Amino acid sequence: MTTNAPLVLDRVGFRWPGRAGFRLTVPDFAMRPQESVLLLGESGSGKSTLLSLICGIVVPQQGVVRVDGTDLASLRAGARDRFRAERIGVIFQQFNLLPYASVEDNVRLPLRFAPDRRGRAGDAGAEAERLCLALGLAPELMSAPAGRLSVGQQQRVAVARALIGQPPLIVADEPTSALDARTQDAFLGLLFDQVRAAGSALLMVSHDDRLGARFDRVLRLEDIAQTQRVAA
Amino acid sequence: MILRLVLGSLTARALTVGMTILSIALSVALFLGVEKVRTGARASFADTISDTDLIVGARSGSVQLLLYSVFRIGNATNNVTWQSYQDIAARDEVDWIVPMSLGDSHKQFRVMGTTPEFFERYKYRGGRPLAFAEGAGLGDLYDAVIGADVAQALGYTVDAPIVVAHGLASFTEHDDQPFRVAGILAKTGTPVDRTVIVGLDAIEAIHVDWKSGAKSGSVTPTEVIRQMDLEPAAITAALVGVKSRLQVFRLQRWINEYPQEPLLAVLPGVALQELWQIVGVAETALIGVSGMVVVTALIGMMAMIFSSLNERRREMAIWRAMGARPGVILGLLVAEAACMAAIGAVLGVALLYGALWLARPFVDQAFGLWLPIEPPSLQELRVLLAVIGAAALASLLPALRAYRLSLADGMMVKI
């Protein structure tokens, strides 16, 4: 397993080019391998921007974002996209899946753009099924179109997709907000078990501080990042 | 896997995608159909007459001469005197000459008086001779040979009686001298199918009691007519074959400069070419219109992709989050368009063959046009490829928009 820090943000400064919005600064934030961190923040506190920076969708004007030891700004756009596919598993709030594709195809999708990760996954079909079963999905769902699953099932498929090929970093954007309280807890239990099994670090963003108990660290977004509103 | 996802995405939007594919299929079928009819018409047109070196008639235009002598469309403005005919026949260059006398009709079909040699000399479709489906050629003075369409339309069999009407669309009939169907020709796909052929002397015979276009009071009995000298005073046109092709132009010039009477001799191939040039304008227009229909269908597809972009931003964001470059998004949309066009093209070809198979007997009967059902030609395959290529090209516009959207949205789309 890698000994690199899965995520380092060092004196990062960013503002969306050409439009009004935030200027986001992150002086210093880092995660240890296999660490789980919960970032608490209300919507509008710059968390989408932060996630875009971490995933390399945008690059900061100042400072360095380092994922698994690599400075994202040192990569060209196409290489950053591939790097994201290789190193980061992403779970959204909702509508994670391509509704017309089967569960198996959805889980295997990131491997399509990440040859190294595909290598680590071994037999991709079997690995996808193993993850889905471990996350409590019935085996007959593997070939079902993802759009037919319940929201809870879809979120578990999204977890399987993020974890396949064991990326060093999992980024989850309010993955439980669409679930009711009871399913939330079961979902988090399964998520933590599998993240641990994969040896990945987990960065979850949420506005719900009740989730905190399971995490190694709970931080408020405003503790690590400052936002200023700027005109265009 | 990508292709599977593309197809999955298309089937998930079955209704709109289906409509788009249908419009592409219909436009492709129309385009290829027009092309088929065009080439079919051109071929059957050029096949109408062959192995005839010159067509001779009274001086008019070459297209007009071709129309009335071969296609039985329109009328001659003047006749060729029997004397001129004999002068031409006596020329050294002439190998054979067949006279034609037109002007009378039977029901909606034209009657042509000629000599029995016509059946040997008239050739079509690269030298094919006329063949009898039933019966035989002209034996008796009052024998008639009918074309396949005449027999079918009027339900005639051998030995059926025929009364020839004077002129075209006329109510005066030569009912005193009925003919007998002696033979029925096999189908040729040429105007011969719609012609009633009688002897040149028979045309003379039925006009014995006619003076300057009107029936005189007296009726000459047929026994008397049979004893008469039925040499015609004039004919409408003649088909000429020469001994050596090298002599064609010399003979043509001689006929065109014939001092006793203004005559016109044309080479059938040249006249056909000229006639086709006139028809060709409509042909080009037809191709243009059906091409526009294809373009319209593709623009429809483009509009469909554009309108679907907004609802698919989420999908694009998922692709991006999974590590797909914006170029992959662009490729996906172009691949979807190419898939739709390919399915549309295949469906269009299927539609065309279905329609061709259904409509062929009707088209043959109504227009004397036999459309061949053959595997798609290289030219048609090229058209299909062009349609798919154009679809991919047309989809570039919405795809570029998706590209820009996905660059701006990244993976965070707020819905």
C-alpha cells in the first residue's frame, strides 16, 4: 500500500475565473493514509469548489493540491482526468449512476478510464459482484438497469463503484442525505467496513454532524477553508 | 462496454430516438428510391430501341421524331411519301428498312401499320428481339399483333376480334373491317407493349372508303379490297439499318438533304440523349429535393440531441467524475448520432426493398418501368456512408456544446 498522504492542500487559493462567486483559500489541510475525515459545512460554504479542486476538475491559482503524492497542477487536463479515475473514488449525494446501464457496468465504469486501477481490480466482473454482495445487494441485481433500483440500493452501488480497484482516496459528497435515518446508519456501517477493507482514506462532506461518531476526525469546513465573496 | 452504454442510452430514450431514427430511415428510403427509379427509368429509356441506325420521318425536331416514332407520344406533323421511302430503300448503304404508319387507335392504344420485317428488325435492351407469347405474326391482311399490355388491359386472347378506330380518341370506327388477334407479344418494357401492330397494307385497306379524313357513303366489300393494290401513298416514319456503321452519317446527310421532300434522319442514341437532357432537369430537381429531405432529417436529429443535452448534464457529470475526458463526452454524443444514423440507414434500405417489392408490379403496369431488386450498389453504399458521416458531423455541434458544458460543470451539477 502507498505511504503517500492521500490528500494535501497547501496554501491553496482559488476563484472561479470570469464569474462572480467565491474566493476560496485553504491554508493547510492534509489526510493520513486510511484516515476518515468528516467535513461539516452548510451548502454555499464552498464545498463544491473544494471538491472540484480535490478532484482536479479545476486547478488553484495559488498553492498546491497533492493527491496521493502528485501535484494536480503538474498534470495536463487529460492526464488529470485519468489521474482522477486512477486515484479517487467519487460518491455523490444522489443520481450517481447511469440509469440505463446495468449495475455491473456502472460499477466497472471508472476502470474503463483507469488501466492501473483495472489491473488492481483483477477480474473486474467478479470484483464488482463481490463488492456489491458485501454491500448487501442481491446478486440478481447485477444485470438490472441501475435506474430501477431504490435510492438506498443506488447509493450502495455508488460505493461499490468508488471502491473498485482500491483507490487511495474516496470523496463522498453528502452520500446519506437522500436516505432516511435508519438506512443512513446501515449505509455508513457498510461504507466504513468496505473502505477499511480496501485500505482507502475517506473524505466525506456533509451538513449533518450526527454522522461524526464513526470518523477519525470531524472538522468544520470554515476551520480549514476561508471564503470571500467577490464580484466578477 | 462503451458501445453497450451508448446503445443503452439510446434505448432508454426509445421514443424520441425511435422517431429520429424513423425520420432518417424514411429520408434514406426516399433518397435511394428516387435514385432507383431514376436509374431504372434511364435504363429502360435507353433500352427502348437498339440496333436501329437511323429513324427517318418528315422534317421536324429530332426529339419529336423520336417521341412519335418510338414512344408513340405526340403526332407527326407530316408524312413521308411512298416515293421517298422507296428512294431511301434503294440506296446502297441501306441494309434493311421498316416502314411505320401511325395515326389510328384501338381503345387507348395506338395502332401501327408496318411490314412483317418489323418483328425481326425491331430490337430492344441491347439487341433483344421481339418474341411471341402466344400465336404468330401477321399472315392475313386483317391480322393484328398486340403488345403484352394491350392483351392484359383488354383481356384479349388469340383470335379475338379488334375494331380499329379512326384517328386518336375518336368515335368513328373502322367497324366494317374488323381485325383478328393473330399473336400476342411477350412483355418488353417498351412502348411496343402498348401498341397494336397491323400490316401496312391493312392500314391502307381500312381507309379505302375514306376521302380526306371523312368516311364516304359507299362501303367497298372486303372481297373487293383484298383484290386491290394496297400500296400506301405515304408512311409516318421508317427505321433504317445500314450495312456498315461507317455509312450512317453519309446516309443521314443524304436523307436530310433529300431535295424532293423535307426529311429528317436521326441517330436513335443521339436523340435519346437529347430527350434525356430535357427529362434530366426534372431528374436533378428530384434528387435535390430528396437530398434536402435527408438534410432535414439530420437537422431534426441535431435538434433532438440539443434538446436532450440539458436533461443529460447529470449523466455527463457522472462520466466526468469517473475520469472521462471532455473529449470522451464529445465522442459519446457523436457515436450516438452515428449509431442512430446507421440504424436509420439500415432501416431505410429495408423499407426501400419492402416498398420496391410491393410496388414493383404496380409501377411496371402503370409506367412500363421494371425496377430491378438488386443488392445495394457501390454508389448506394456510398450514399449510406455519407448519411452516417453527415450525421456524425451534424452531431458535432451539440456535442461541442456538451463538451463546453461538461468543462464548466465539471462533476458538480446542481439539479
